[in-house]
Amino acid sequence: MRMRARVARTAAGVFMAVATAVSVSGCMTVHGGTAIMPAASEEEAADALAHFVEVSNESNATFDAELNRTIESGPLGEIDYAGLVARGTVDPEGNPDFEPLELSDTRFLIPQQAGWPKFFVADTATNRSGENRWLLVFTRDGIDEDWAAVYLSVLDPSLMPEFAQDEDGYAEDIPVPVVDAGDTEATEDADEAEEADEAGGADDAAAWDDSGLVVPPGQLSSAYNDFLASKAGPFTDGTYTTEAVERREESNSNPAYAMQYQDSVPTEPGFEPVALRATDGSALVFFSTRHHEKQTMAEGETPVVDPLVEVLMEGTAETSVTLVRVAMHAALVPAAGEGDIAVPSRVTGVTSAVGE
């Protein structure tokens, strides 16, 4: 079943593009009116995507990181900004072989939301990923702000869930409690939920979270990082779960160096998770993580640093290099009691580095 007008497909070939980024999900702390209304009209979403394509193609052809900042934010923006800075430094003349991104067969998943920020998702085919679909999450934090892309995920169409719709035919988002710096009540609620969870008070934690999912969207980044560290948690086997843990374990089998990993949850504005409900009670959740990867060389060994990483690096790599990566994921999160979480998409990039 395809959703009605609010997520109808656009004519193939209308757009040529990539991604843009900004802020977050659902009914967070309200910064504006409290009326529940569509996050955007289809026309507005189409205009935002078309603008994104135009600017993205220009910025990627010329490696213009500052121009790209006008259309992207959040994890996507941080990854692409660092990449464009690095490439622009190494190749200041730009990329003469750049092939413009083209989008086709696009549909928009637009929820009804109260307050700000608001988001919508563009689900589209591209000339970059074969049969796979691109999912671009756009957000903005006020009526006078431009839409920006914060998440990009690449998904096999066979894994695309059937999205739920409300009585008006709009996509159903899952509000994600987000702590605002000045929101004392939200902070207390989040603290209470965390304390309840740590104390084993599942009922109390569940009362704070009404998503009905095996892991609430707001806790998914932490749960994923915990899995990387311990291989324990409700995640299915896969490239970005069990195999990622195995790759870490194997990285320490080389006598030339030792690897250390530290994982964290980004808390900057624009990095909040975004969740859309599926008809079976599950959800597609976009979330982000940050990872420090330190490689310390054995005595007599010298680090080998990629030229693109060297541009982003502070210090001199004499004995060790620490890479800081930002990763954005798409997860298929089942309803509580209905199975484990699959992570079919992960897009990551080095955003900074430290040499010692």
C-alpha cells in the first residue's frame, strides 16, 4: 500500500540531487506554535529537495565546503563539510570529472507535527546507488529558516517498511524527547528515565517512553554504542553490528600497532534521532554516533596518514593517530517483544584527527 497524496511519488526525473541537513524529530521542545500541522506541503518539500540538488552539485564539483553548509547540517553536514575541506585543500581546482547527482521516482514522507523543529523525508532513486533508495531527512527550526538535510541513508528497497499514516494520510512520526538547554522539565524527565533504566525499573522507563519499540529512538545511539563495546544488546547480525565488532577485534591482531575505540552520542543541535512509524508497529529510525579510533604504533613503526586525513589533523603523527568519525544510521526497530534491531544502512566519515 502506498500512502496517499502526502507521500505520493513525484514524476521520474524531476529532480537532480544529493542531500541537505539541519535539525531533528517529532514533537520536541516547542519553540513556536503548538498547533498540529503538516511539516511541509508537497510543493515545499519538492522545492527544498530541488534546491538541495542544485547547491549540492555545485559545492561537490568545486569542493566548496562553505556553500554546502547552506544546505546541510547535523551529522550529514559535519561529514560533508570535513570531506569538502579536505578535498578542496588537496585539489584546489575542484573535481573536473564530477558527475552531477540525479534523483528520480521521488516520494515524500511528511508527518503532522506541533511546534519546532519539523522534518520530512525524501525517499528517492539516484544515479549513484543502483537499485537502492536514498532517504534524505530534511529539518528546520522555524518558519523563517531554510530546510536543510541532516541524515542520508541508503536502503535496499526490499527492506523499506510500509509506513503508517494518520487519518489525514500523513506519515506518522514518533516524537523523540529531546533535552533543551533551558528545558528543566525535559531534563528531569530524561534523568528519571535513565535512572529507572539503570536501576532495572523497566516499568518506570516504559512510562516515560511511549514509543512501544524494543529500544526508544532517543536511546538508540547509546544502545548501538554499547553493542559495539560489548556485543550485547537487541541487534541482529549484520555488516554494521556483529561484523563491525569483529572488525574491531581483528584490528588488534596486527603487531605493528594497537587500536583503542571510544564511542559517544552526539548532543549538538541537529543530531537528534528521527523516527517514522511502520504499519506493523515497528519504526524506521535515523540516528547518529561519534567514534574516536586511536592507532598507536609499536616501537620502530611510523603511522601512515592519508593526505585527506592529514588536512584535518592537529599535531604531528609520530607515534599515534586518532581519527574522529561521525556516523549516521538507519535502523529497523521492531515493536517491543517482536524481535531485534536491524541496521541496514551506515554512512560515516572522518571529521577530524589528532597526531601525537
